[in-house]
Amino acid sequence: MIRRGFYGRSHSLRSFSLRSISIWIQTIWEFAEREDIPKLVGVVVAIIFTSSILLYWVEPDVSFVDSLWWSLVTLTTVGYGDITPVTFAGRCIAAVDMLVGIGILAILTAKIASTLIERKNRENLGMTSYYHQDHMILCEWNYRSQTILKELRHELRTQTLPVVLIANIDHKPVDDNYLFFVKGDVTDTTLMQANLPEADTVIILGDDTLEDRNRDAKVILSTLTVESINPDAYTVVELVSKAHASTCKRANADEVIVRDEMSSRMLLNTALNHGMSSVVMELLCHQYGNQLGKSKASEHHIDQRFIDVLLDVKKTSQSILIGIQQGENGEVLSNPDAGYKIQPEDLLILIRPGQQQ
């Protein structure tokens, strides 16, 4: 899988891939066989043809095609009334058809309803496998997970992004149509339930029920497991101690966030530059104010100087160019030299107002 990132993709269209349709059809067929629906359909077809033939024999003014139509609408209790038996034998056949139709519809409705309820319960209990593509996997559930999910839903391009949560909790924690739950720790089994081989991004958070050392050890083990299954997934991990960052890097984590280090730096910067924390929080939040984001360089920006592009984006979109990323997962250059020439693969790192894309 070639990692493309979330920029500029339509996740809703990707959900209708041929593989997803194939799996969906297979799931429906397995359900039908398990619930004996093919046998039920066979009984219905047999009853329709039998009653049609009988009605055709006993009703002199009804053709065989009309008798087929009558049997279908009578068995399903629709009863349009366009064809009505006039003989005693025909009315007896109609009575049997109506009684049988009520019974069959009741059985079929009960089977479908019970299956839907069972499926919903299995999803809420984290017992289902998923087949999304280019989705995000979120490991562990805590207040930081809630913040991540909330921010995703406030960003326009990720409002419908499928997120599969792997956590050892009792049931799906929030009502989110695009959040899918797998119960358990991060293992080969749960990662395959979350369809890790087709995932784009994996966020591994620390388990708040563990002590700091054990928490980081679990994160490192989860990172090794993820990378062994899908090294192309972009893996972001959270650590408590900076001492374990190098170990995570050796486990091929793409980005490592050290909680204590970030908090300490924020506190110090705020102490030296009053009000700085509110600026940083605004840039990182998608619910209000200005936001940090990336954008592909326009064709007319290629080979232009950084300073010229900075002025252009400010004039055209009220955004501020603060850096360049050399490719989707390349090196980030914050505040490069004014004469830096924009390359075709460069992404512009911007401070932009509101919910711009």
C-alpha cells in the first residue's frame, strides 16, 4: 500500500470499492444460509406457483400470468384487488394464500430484525471485523482519545473518516457513525479485525491504567506489532518518558510525541512569553479561530521564491505561510530562507482561518 495521507481524498467514495462490495455480498449470503432464508424463499416460490396453477384451473376468466400476479400480491398481503376470485374453490385458495403469507412474512421479519439487533450489539461490544480502506486506527480510549475524535469531526476533510478504536473497554464509548469499535488490547487479532493492512494512519496512546514505565513498554510493543503487519501505515505514538523515544524510533514509529516534554516546553514558553499558550491551542484546535494545515503548492507557485509565495497566499486566502514539507512524508522546513524555490512535490504549511481546505 502506498501511503497518501488524508489530504485531498474522498473517504466516502473509497468505501464503495469492489472489494467492499464483494465482502458485503458474501456476508449477506452467509447470513441467508445461516438463517435458512434460501429454504424459506424456495417455499414461497413453490406456494406462488402452486396457487397460480390452481387458480388458473378453477377461475375461467383468469390467465396464468394474471394468476401469478394475484398469487404474489396475495401472499405478501398487499392485495391490490385488481384480480378477485369468483368461484368457491378460488376463494378457498385465496384464504390459504393469505394465511400462509402472514406466517411467512412474520418469520422473515423476525429473522431480519433479530439479525440486525445482533449485528448492532456485536458492533457495540467490539466483536466485529471491519474492511475499511485508508482509515485511521486509534489505540486506547481516554480523554486524549476523545479530544482526537472531536477534533477529527470538526475538520471538514475528516468528518466522515472511518476511525477504528481498539480498546479494552466494555462497549463502544460514544455515538459516532464513523467510529468503529474492536474490544481488546493491541494484538495481531484485534489489528486484523481493524483491517490494519489497509489502514493509512495508526495512533497509539498510552494506557492510563498502567504506571509510566509499563505504559511506555506497552506502547513500544504495540508499535512493533503494528509495524510488523503494515510498515506503510503512518504510526504516531505517545510516550511519557523521552528516554523511550529512541526505542520507538527503532521500532519504526514515524512520529513520537512525548507528553511531559511538550507540557514542560509549553509551560516555559508561556512563562517567558505571556499568552503564547492560547495562540498554540488555537492553532491546534479545529473548533474555532485560525488553524495549522497543509496544502499542495499551486502550479503557479512552482519555482517561485518562498517570500513571493508567502505574500501571494496572504493576499489570496488570508493565510500565512510558515514552512514547507518536502513531500507528503518528507522533511519539514519551518521558516525556510526567503529565496527557497518551491518544488512540485512541496506542501505548504499554513496558518489559515476557519475551516479552509
